[in-house]
Amino acid sequence: MSTNLPAPGRIRTGGLNPDQLFHLGSAVAGSFALTWMLFERILPVTSPLGFAVSWYALFLTMYAVISATTLDRVGVVDRVVGALVATAGAVLVAVLAGIVVFITIRGKGALAHTNFYTDTLALVGPDDGLTKGGIYSAMIGTFEQVALAILISVPVGIATAVYLNEVGGRLARTVRTVVHAMSAIPTIVAGLFIYAMFIIGFDLPHWLPLLGDRVSLPRSGFAASLALSVSMIPVVITTAEVVLRLVPNGLREASLALGTSRWQTVKGVVLPTARPGLITAVLLGIARVIGETSPVLLVAGYTNALNYDPFHGPQVSLPLFVFNLARQPFDVAIARAFGAAVVLLVLVVIFFATARILGGRAPGQVSARKQRRLSARLARRQLVEGNLL
């Protein structure tokens, strides 16, 4: 004899219906009231942290009990775990928002002045007002150092990713291991490596007389770029390799079937298809190193003067500017440090947001604007061909 079982209800993967919202609100209100009564009337404890932890623990307990009146065990576990995950996300957002608000409030005095973006501290005393001096030299140093790091890291990173994904060979596993090891190297070690190798320098063998007796570099923005490149290269390689793996093999096979070489396939098919992802890899690498202080501190030196030449003389960057001013015992210096931190934070957010937007596209997928341009171009071509016929 067969028994017709009722069809299982549709499982909601997100959102709350009115009954579940009522359960959630009841658990929040009831747990708060019970926690307040315990802390105010029974327990001799007034710790805000203890109140928050107790309130949350009671909330989870009451939420599970109330949900059990209408849901089975799986549904109760799902709601409790959902509450835990939502709480973790809310705490993360709250911490990030708190950092942004705190830095902005502390630096708003400096951010409100135009000279903060157009002047330097070359002729400014440590306790001069916020109407004098600014971060112009630090912004120039940051842009030049990051630009040089891009020129060094992007060709090396993209070429290595192409080798690992498109060529392979006996050394591929060794190269990938080295890349992963470089990703784990602290940035201060990268700066120390550049300092020991190029700032202190090393003696050349006697059979290289044309290059001199010793190789050494002065403390400069270029030395800082070398240190930043050590940290940027593994990020670019790892991200670019993942992006290249997403390119459909059918495109490679179709190109090879037309008689093209492997290099022509990579240059004409693989790289153009993966272009948005490769740009994302570069942006993530920039966001990774633009806020680094320790390697720049070791090899770039510090100066309040404006230095447009990254190859000669000390050159300050925004992270080093913040580090130096935050240690000074003057309120105006600390305000300038927080203002520079806000500018640096905005730059990092811009890079990450751009990388997120570009990274959301599949390989070969174009933006809506580019799709409209391609459609208009195709329509014009069809119109011209129709007139010719």
C-alpha cells in the first residue's frame, strides 16, 4: 500500500516573512528586557560589554525557542545560524564604519582647508596652524612610487601568470611555490631585502670594470618602488592566473585550429578576453601596496620638501607622512596625519571598488556602454552594406 506524502514546502533562501519578523522582534525585545532586569535589579555588574554579550546570548536562546513553535529542528537551526551570520556581517560593517567615522572626525579640521591638498610642509613648523602646509609632496611621492611599482610588477606578473597557465613545464610548480612564498613575506622583510641589496649595496667582481666596483642606490622613491614591487608581484600573478583559467578552452582550440601559434593565441585571444580580470589583478595589487609604510620607511627616507625626481633624494609618501606626523606631540600635526589617512583610505576604496566592478564581469563580457557602442557600430555597418547592395 502506497502512502502519498505531502510535497515539501518551498525553502526560502533569504528574507523573512511577517511571522518570522514578529519572532525576531519579540526575541530582541524580550532578551533586552530580561538582560536589563538582570543587570539593573539582580546582578551587581554594570559592564557594557557584559550587558551586550548577555543580551546577545539571551536573544539567540529566545529566538530559537520562539522559532521552535512554528518550525522544525532544521528550520530553527537555519534561523539561529542566519542570525549569527547576519550579526557577524553587521559587526564587520560597524567596525569599518567606526574606523571611517573616527578618522574623518579627527581629520576634518585639515580636510576643510584647500592648502592641505596643494601645499607642502617644507616651510611649516610643527605647531603651525592648519591654514599652512599640506600633503601635496606626499601625494606626488605616492603616485610616482606606485606608478614605478606598476611598471615593474605588471609585466613580470602578467608574463609569469601566462607562463604558469598557458605554457607550464617542469618549472611551473617551482615558480608557483615561490609565488606563494612571496605572498607570505612580510612587507618589512621586502623593504629590508631592498635595503640590504641596493641601499647598502654589494661589491662587483673584478671582471666587470665597466659597472664600477660597487652597486648601490641612494634612498629614493625608486628604491621604495622596488620594495613595493616585491609585495605587488605575487598578488598580480595569483589573481591573473585565476583569471586566465576562466577563459574558455574552446576559444584557444578554435584559434589553434585556424593555424595560429600558441603565442598568437595568447596575444590575440586569451589576453583580450581576460582583459577586465587582468585590470582587476593590477588594481588589487595597487590596493595591496599603496598603504604600506614599513618598506618605504626603510628605503625612501623622509623629507618635507617636494621631490618630483623619484630616482634622486628622499621622497615621502602618504603612509610615511601619516606615520611621521602621528608621532608628534602637536594637535595640528595629528590632525594632518588623520587627514592624510582619510585621503589614503579614499584611494584604497576607489581601487577596491573599481576592481570589484571589473571583477564582476565574466571573461569576454563587456559593459553595457561598450555593448551599446558595438551595437551602433554593427547597425552602421549593416546600413552601409545595404546601401552598397
